[in-house]
Amino acid sequence: MDIAHSRRMTGHSEEEATSQSVKEGREKRVSFPPDEQMVSDFVERRAELQEADSLTLTDIILAYKQSCEKHQVKPNPKALDQLKQITCVTDRARCFDLSGERLDYCSCESLEEILKSVQFDFISLQGAELEENGASSLLDMFLYYESATHLDVSSNSGMGFSGWLSLSHLLRQSGCLWRLDACNMPMVDYAAQALSKALLTSRLTVLHLENTCLSGKPLFTLVGALKRNVALQELYLSENNLNAYQDSMQLGDLLKYNSTLKTLDLGNNTMSDSGLEEICDALSFQKTGLRTLILSNNHITHLGMSHLQKVLPRLKTLETLNLGKNNLENRGIHTLKESLMINRSLLQLGLASTGITCEGAVTLAEILAESPQIQRLDVRQNQVLAGGLMALSLALKINRSVIRLDLDQHLKEEKEDFLVETQKTLLSRISDLCTANATAAKGMALRPASLDLADCAETTYPLPTQTAD
């Protein structure tokens, strides 16, 4: 057993190592020098290689191939192709993408020769069919070598107890990992407990847990830790069947006691109007914190807008609110009218596919005419005809803040043919007015929008770069 592998094993407590040995079905007896000596040996060895300029890409590829031969696996073509594109081994490479590659235990072990020499900004193991021993080994390597700042382990439901234990330890100890994606796999009890324990002290700022069956006890466990977490800024919980009862109460508690979260994505769940009431009650406790709230596709109706109506005037930090794909209708927009006029923090409002017609568009035009700060409004996939477009166009002649108004670009059927052509003219005019506002805003200290509403309306998220808050 080499020094590096021995060092990785010391990361687990005696209790964790015992549990891992039981899971693997064999006893481990390891003898190694003190941690300080091993760390010193490794750092000095790597520094010497770099100073002598002897750590070349050719050396790394050769070492990887030899490691594959030792572990009796074929070198991964995808890994080799990416290694050949690296231009500098002393800086972090952009990406190491192993998504969709089947990584058994030996394949994982063979990757150490790469990880000990190259660090990455992003490592993707999505759908890599990781089993328990392989996942545990690989995640231990990531910790020891500080391999990634962004890690994606999504769609690996076979990680098992040891894999989640190693992931928990990575999250607790890593000094560089700021984002974790762990989507599309059930959050069973031991996984929820391991993740929650890690979140008590981790430095993560972004966590994606979409489609992980979080409803119920797993969410309760997670929220218990997040109420004490002071690092996490973005939490994505879409497609988790979160309900209007216990789940909404737990999320309400989270918002009451956590003032660090800036983005909360609850899209594509079943919160409904009663769940929205819990969320709104909790929002009144947010003095500093939440900037983006995504509630799209949550079975919310116009009746739920009465809860938002009460809290919106008091919100001082919320900048993006996405209510798309909920059946709000014109009645819901009318309910929100006064509170949206009073609110002075909201920069982006998502109302795509909410059952709005020209009547609702007129109400929105009245809101825009009074708003000095809204920068973007999304009303796509609604039945807004020439009358509604005319009202929005007139509002933009007064409004100076809106730089983007999202509307369907295909012309819709009208009772009179000439109104179809009018739609085309008005869409062009609205676009020109938004462009004029955007041009005028250049050089001014407008607050940046916190999240693109086009992304909020979808269920997938592009890879962002980390930005300073």
C-alpha cells in the first residue's frame, strides 16, 4: 500500500473505518507513519518534481497507463483524450468529465495517477455506475488531492453506505469544494444523515439535490442541519414531490432560521396554495438573505396570491421571483398589483404560462408604469394579444428600468386580421424600448440580476462559474 493511499485512509475516524471494513467484508490492518510526515513527504515530492520541470503531461499519461495495467483495466479513452488537451499541469484544468463512463473499483483506483498530478475546476461522475468500494476510494482521493472545486455525483444510486460516508468526509474537510451536484438518486436514510452531518461544517456554497425523493424524513434531516449552516448560498430542490403539509412547514422553518441562503429553488413540486402560505409566513422573517425564490409549477392558484400580497411589501432583499407554470390567471395578477407597486427590491418576475390574457397584461402594464426597479418580466406562453401588447408598449414609454420583456414571438390569432399585423409592430416596438432602456442603463450602477428567468423556467441548469457575492 503506497503512502498516498495510507494517508487517504486516515481521513476516516476509527468508527467510520470499522463500518467501512464491515461493508467491504474484509478486515483492514494498516501501518503508516504520522500524518504530518506523510503530508510533508507528499508535498515535498510534488514540489521537487514541479521545480525540476519533470512532471510533464507525458509522464502523467504513462503513469496512468501503467496504473491501469497494474489494476488490470483498460485505460479510459475519454480520460486520455481530456488529458491530452491539458496545457498546464501546475494550474487547475477546467474539467474532467467521466459522466456515463462505467467506473468499477479497479477503474477508480487506476485514476489516482491522474489525480495526484492534476487538479480540476469541475469533475463529473454523473451516471458513472459507481459502486460502494469504488465510490469510497475515489472520493477519498478527491479529498486528499483537493481534486475539484465543483463535483457532480448525480445518478449514482449504488454508492452505498461507504460511498456516502466518504462524500460526507470530503464535504466536511475539503478546503476548495464549493459546489456539489447529487441529483437523480434516492436520498435514503443513511445518505440524508451523512449529507446533513457534513452540512453542519462544510464550505459548500451551492448544492443541487433535484429529483432525490427528499419529501418527508430526508427533508426533515436536511433542514435540521441547514438551519445551523452559515456557508450555503444556493439550494436547488426541484422535482422532489415536496408537499403542502410537513414539507412546506420544514421549508418554512429553514427560511425562518437561516439568513445565509440567497437562492432557493422549489420548482416542479406540489406546494400548492397552503404550502405557499407557509413559505410567505417564513419570508417575513428574512431581514437579510434570500434573493431568488423559484416556485414554478407548484399547483399554485390565484388564491395563493393573497399570501404573497401580504409579504411582498415587506421584503427588502428578494430580487427574483418565478411563479411560472402556475394557474394564477388575471385574478392572481390583480391581487398582486398593489404589493408589486410598493415593493422596491424585485428585479425579475417570472409569469410564463400562468393563464394571463390581455386583462392581466394591462394590470402588468400598470405595475411597470409605477415600478422604478423591475428589470425583467417574463410573460411567455400566455394569451396576450394586441390589446395587452399595446398596454405594455405604452407602459415602457414611461418605464426606464425594464431591459427585457419576454413575450411569445409567434403571432396569435385575432378576431380581426389587421390586429395580427399590429401584434408584429408592437412586439418590435417593445423590443426597441427595452433596448433603449438597456443602452441608457450602461454605465449606471444597476444591481445585476441574480438569476436568469429563462433558466428558472427550465428543469436543467447550465454550469455556472463561481462569482464573488
